[in-house]
Amino acid sequence: MDDLPDPSATTTAPAAGGTALKAVDGLVVKGRAPRTGYAREEFGSAWADTDHNGCGTRDDVLAHQLSGVRRDADGCKVLSGVLDPDPYTGGRIAFRRGRSKVDIDHLVALSDAWQKGAQQWTDGKRRAFANDPLNLVAADSSTNRRKGDGDTATWLPPNKEYRCTYVAGQVSVKAKYGLWVTDAERDAMRKVLAGCPAEKLPTGGSPTEAPTR
């Protein structure tokens, strides 16, 4: 089995190059590959402890993105907190473990990644991708499930104020991991980002920073 890279080592370097809009031009454009062979398990067990802090990725993301967080006695499990605002809807969501309306979404869906290059990756790189904080956001569960495996061409958050950040994040993730985009996806990215401030790529946007093992 491949050693799992430490995602903290892949998300701290400054983004290379100018704005997210300019970065779109650096993405490879190809057609969507078949979904054949895709399964969640191809990206490793869900929410692995990839940074070796003793806590799963899901709880790490909840602790970072929620306010008023209360943890279990083990110091890892997030029992409650508040997502305010929810990036996808702009609303306020109270989180309570076991009765949660908060999902941890992959900005670039695992299935979308599978059809745009991840089929060819090692197991270790897929596990790193699935647990990379650059690609993870706490969001309203019902809205996230409506997104499915949509890309920028087929789904955008209802909260229009978040769309610039959302699309810039997808560009950054795809650049970092060398995933391609379709013609329609590239055009949709350009359309959204053209109406945004000169927004830099989120940290970790360089394609050379993606783990290869």
C-alpha cells in the first residue's frame, strides 16, 4: 500500500501565478472519461487521519470551519457547533452530531475527479485528494446532495456571494492535482471569474505541489 502523504505539506506553499481567471488557461481541456470503475472506496476509507493528529479529516474540517465548537472527551469528535454562514446558501446551520444538516463537501467531487484524471492516480494520491483541506468545505447537506458530482458547468452554489470563492477553489484544486476540465466547464469558470475581483488562487494552487505517491 502506498504511504499516505501529509496533506499539510501540500497546502502551505503560496499559489503560483496571478488570478484564478488566468489560471483557468493553464488547465488541460479534454472530454469527460467514462465513470466506469468509480467507487468511493477508490479514494480510500472516508475521513482518514492524514495529518496524523489523531483525529479524522471530517472532524478537523468541522472544528476549523464551525464556530462555538464543542468536542467529545477524546478531543477529536465534534459534538456541536454553528456554521454561520453556510457558504452554499448563506444561511445559519446549527450542527449537532448524529442529527447533522452539515456535510463536508469535496469542492471537486470525487466522481468528477475520477472522470478527469484520477483513474490513473496511485491509491496514495487519491487518498490525499479526498482528504485535502484545500478541497473540503462544510456546507448545507441538502444543497450539497443536489450538487452531486456536478462541475462548474452544471452546478453553482445558490449563494451568489460565494460563487467567486467556490469556482476559484475548484480551479486551484484542479491545477494542484493536474485534473482536466471540459470545454463547457472551462467556459463556465471563465464566465463566473470574469465577474469577480482579481481573486488569487487559494493557497496550494500550484500543480507541482500535488502528492505523487
